Amino acid sequence: MEKDFAGWHILKTQLQQQENREYFYEREIWLSSLGLNLGHEEDGKGNKFLRPVIVLKKFNADLFWGIPLTSHVRTGSYYSRFDFKGRSGAVVLFQMRLLDRKRLLRRMGTMPEDKFYEMAEKLAGLLPKIETPLGERGFSEAEAKSNSSIAELGKTSNIVLESFNNGG
């Protein structure tokens, strides 16, 4: 199927120029202009390239991590099943991306808190477990040296105090 990148570019230019003052919050579901994307990235549909997204994390008044929803019931580690307004579907976890509020068209509702945290836990399970070479507490090399110096100073202080207490 041929994608209408020219049509999306025209709409994207209009979205950029508009003053969107929509206020959004985490857990809200918005109909959003996701546009046309490359390869297997989730596209919007229709002449406004729309798709519902869940606001996962709000960074400021303009930017948030959004995750697209699909009306197809999907299962597996990359999806979180979700029923919304009497329809079954899924949150497409692996399609999370940074979005600007200029893409927001209409608030559709709010995901229940328990479903939101269930989805967030499933998303966290997709992230790699990173073993840091900085040690269990995650100190940088400079912090580790500094902490080591402080520990050595503490040992020296204890020796001086012991010597002083023993009359030395």
C-alpha cells in the first residue's frame, strides 16, 4: 500500500504552526496525529493520521512519552491488553515514543489506575537489565575514589582517636 507522505507533511506543517494549548496528564488517552512512519512503525489513520495514545510519562507542558493503542486484541510480552469504552484492544508497548502536545486532537478518557500500573510493569519488563561496572551502589569512578579517600580519612581519624584515648 502506497503511503501519502506528502499529505502527512502538509498536515505536520499545519500542526507545527498551530498554538495547541491542550493540557494533558499521565494515564489519559488522546486521539493523536501520529502521522505516517517508516517500515513497521505504527501509523495514524485517515486524513488526519489519527491513532489513540496513552500518556505514559509527562515531562513538561509540551512533551510526553506516548504509547499507541490498537483495536486488535494482541497478547504477548510486547502488548498489554486493555478494554476501553466497551471495546477490547491492546497497548502496543514496543512502539512507545516521545510526542509533543501539538499532536493531541481530543481527549478520549483515562486508563484506570490498576491497568495503568499493570501496563507500566509490563513495559519495564521489556527493558534490559543493565549491570553497571560502577558497583552495586552505582558510584562513578570519581565518586568511588572520593568515597575511598573519605573511608581512608575515617580510618586515620579512628587511629588518631584511639591513640589519644589510650594516652598516646
